[in-house]
Amino acid sequence: MAAEVPPDALGRRVSCGTDYGTVRYVGSVARTAGIWLGVEWDDPQRGKHDGSYEGTQYFKCRQLNKLVDISVRECAVSHAGQEEEISRTCANMRHINLSKNLISSWDTVIVIASQVQNLETLNVSENKMRFPSTSTFTSNAFSNLKILALNQTEITWTEVLLCAQGWPVLEELYLSSNNITVLERPDNVLLTLKLLDLSDNQLLDGNQLHLIAQLPRLEQLILRNTGISSIHFPDAGFGCKTKMFPSLKRLAINDNKISQWSSINELDKLPSLRALQCNNNPLMDTEKNSETLKQLIIAKISQLEILNNCEILPAERRGAELDYRKIFGKDWLEAGGHWNPEKNKPSEEFLAAHPRYPALCLKYGAPEEGELKGRQPLTLKNQLLTLTIKCPEKPEQKPVEKKLPESMTIQKVKGLLYRLFKIPGSELKLSYESSKLEGKEVELDNDLKPLQFYSIESGDCVLVRW
């Protein structure tokens, strides 16, 4: 075998597929047969070794000290190696992936991290480890750590809080699939945390969340598949904001057991909430029409900007809120609502079910009797809109009255108008006016949305331009 290795192999450039490297060692390796070549790859991410094998350094890679990001996932790593070996060879590392290895103790993680001075990201998920059970934590190994993943490590919430004493600047903490069932109130720890992932842990109930509700900087909370069936913020009444989760912007509660609209009402109490994921809850089965379901959620949570990863456009919010105001108008009247503010005293039961209704009446005015509509069956008659079609740029063209299904998309409306006015549909620009909009025009700017998306009503006027 040795004869096959050229005498000038050391220092030669080599390639393997699209990767290039330099031969740094030619010779034997302890307890193995044959002649080995040690290669330093141009791409420092490639390769499982740093020139050493089983404690013996056969050659040194000049680039290892430049490594910033390293992954040794599923490489059977069980300990830190020789003393200070990591700090000598990889002094500039900032991001380490140690997931799915053979690390059995958090102490081992501390030894590794203490040799990486500027460590910012650490993933030790899928290592079944022992964690400290007392608060004798003195290490500064994680003084710069901002992102930590501990998924599937069997850590408990109590152990999280003990270890957290050593995470002074941590911003993101991932704890999915750890069988966490009980939360405790953090005491002077996790104060810098912006993201917390507790997904795939079976929490006892939604009230567990109250224990972590005072984390001052928490912006994103992931509670996917945690078994919670309700959410409640008892410190705030109807139409008021809670003091809990003061900075929370993004909340994921998908794949849970939430079945009551009251939990969605409660989310409007969160002062900073902007994005919500709530798919795959029993609540989603209460409305057969997915568009109606979406509109109800939008109308109930005033500041929401993103729902199930879809942006809520201003026209969509306006349409959802106007429809909500009309649909529940009769219930409002029957519960003591009135157009006269002095007589407007809706019942506690109505306000509990529709806490945003008073705010919608202030925003758009109380619904007039002619606007009120119950949940009517979706017959064709109920879906037809009588609209006036006008061409402002062609005053000689007489207005045309048309009956159109409210489910008709803007794209199909353009096709109809093309046949009516002989104008290419791609050049048409549509908007509409309503007596309730005080002379304002609303652009019909999304070809894929139906007329009902824009809350158009019979008697409104569609304006055609090109």
C-alpha cells in the first residue's frame, strides 16, 4: 500500500468532489493498518478531526483557529478531550452544535464551554444528561451565551432555573420534548430572555403560564402541543390590557386543546401581541368556513398583524371588524345595547363573549338597524350583491347595475368588466365607494380575494379605471 503513495505527497493539493484540501500528514496511525494521509480541507467545516486521533496530534490544521461555527452532531462526542485542547485549537469559535452525542452530564458541557471564550450559540439537544440539583453554580462558561438548545435532554424546569444562574445574557432558550409538566416562577434569572420554546411538553394547564408571565423581555413564546385547553389573564377586565407578558409579540399555541372563544378574547389583553399561530385546536372546528373563522379571530384581537404566518392587510382587518359588528349587532341590542350612548348598557354576559364590541362601535359607529344581519344561511340570494359599476374616466359611459356573488374574486370581476367594457382585464384598476365611507375609496388590490373580503355591500359603487 505504501508504494501507492507518491514520495512528494506531503503538501500536495487534493480534491474530493467539490472540496479541495492540502495533505498535511503521511504515515501510520496507532492501532490501524496501512499508510494514512491527513488532509486539511480548505472548507474548515469539513472533516471530523483537527489533526489528532485518540489523543495523539499527527498534524495541525492552520485554519482551525479561524473557525467560528462548528458542528459535530452525531459524532459520538462524550467528553471535552485533553485539558485546554479546545481553547488551543479553536479559540475563536462562537457557535457550536453538539446535538445527538454521548454527553451524559451538564458538567461536561461546562468544561467544553469554558474553553470557548466568546461562545454565543450552543446546541446540546438529544443528549440525555444529568443536571445540577443544587444552586452551587459558579462557572462563567456561559457569560456570552445568547442562544441555547436543550431539546430532548430530560431537563426539568427546576433544573433549568438552577442552571439559568449561569446564563446572564441568554436571549433564546429551546426546551421542547422534555416532559416538563410544572413551571415555577423564575427568581432573578432569565431576565434577558426574548424567546422561550416549551413545545411538546405536557403542561398541566394554562394557568401554569402565569408563573412565567413576568419575564420582562420575552417577545416570543412557543407552546405548540403542550396540552393547554384555555388561556386566562385574571388581572384585566373586559377591554383592558393585562400586565402579564408585557413584551410578548409572537405566540404559538397551535396543536393544543383550546375549544372556547373566550381564550381568543383573552389574547386581546396582551399589550404587545402582533403574531399568532393557533391552527389545529378544537376551536378551529366550530366554523366550517375557514375565511369566517379567520375574520372572527382578526376582529377579536385588535393589534394582530400576522395570523398563522399570513399578514393581515388593512382592508382585511376593516372587513373583518365591520362584519363582526354587523353579525353580532342583534345580540348586542337584545343584551341591552343601544344607539343612544346614555342607554347603551350591554350585559356582562354579552361583554364576556364579545369584549371588543364596544371598541368596534366607537371605531365605526353603532350599527344601524338596516345593517344588522344575523348568521343567515348561505343561499345564493343572500350572497348576491347589487352593485353600480362606473367609469370615472369615461363620463359618457352610463353606470351599469350588476348582481354579483359576494364570493366572486376580483380577478373574475375584472374578466366580467372586460367583456362589458372591452378593456383588457390586466389593465383594470378597481376600487369602490360606500355611503358609509364618507367619500373615501377602497382599492380592490388583490385579484385572488373575493368581494366579501373587502366588506362590499349591496348599493355600493365599483369604480373602474385603466
